[in-house]
Amino acid sequence: MYVILDSTDNSVTLSKKLAKALDIGEDRGACFIFMFSVKGENTFGLKRVPASFAKKTECGLVSYNTDLKSFGFITNCPTVNYMVYRGLKENVKLKVTKEILSDGSHFFKIKN
């Protein structure tokens, strides 16, 4: 699983495996992704969230690019530029791992 970060337009492209793990498909309705800084680490995470949560904070709305046959979204907070500034590599494919939290929920951590 991986993401491609593009600081020229603050976009995040999801690999097919990651889109599947996030339960995203062409036939699904709107899907929101929350991106955040991982506490105590110099990296970021992402998590699919319900629309009710997305209305209260800044989240990316996933869309399907028919030309590229991939899913992606624009992230405005944090921006990809900020993530690069904080130390992530620019405009490259970065590995993503599924992390389980103590309450049984999970998120996907971007590896640098």
C-alpha cells in the first residue's frame, strides 16, 4: 500500500490496495479522509471518517480519476507542502502501513 504526495497541488493519490483497505470503490458514495500528524513522530496518518465528522473539520473528499484510473483527494490541512516541510519526501510514492490502536480502531501511517 502506498500514497503519492504532490506538493504542486496538495493532492494525495491512493494505491489500489489502500483504496480497497479504506473500502473505497467507484460505486460508493462520498468518502472523506482525515489526515493528521502522528503524535510523537515526524510522520502523518490518514483515516476514513464519516460525513458527520468531516463537516466539523477539514477532510479530503475522495474522487476517482477516470483518466489515471486512481482515487485521490486534495488535503488542505495539513497541506502536502506542510508535510514536505516537516520532512516527508516530495512528489514520491511513500509506503503506508495499517496501525491498530488500543481501542481496536485503526489508521494508516505514512512511512518516510
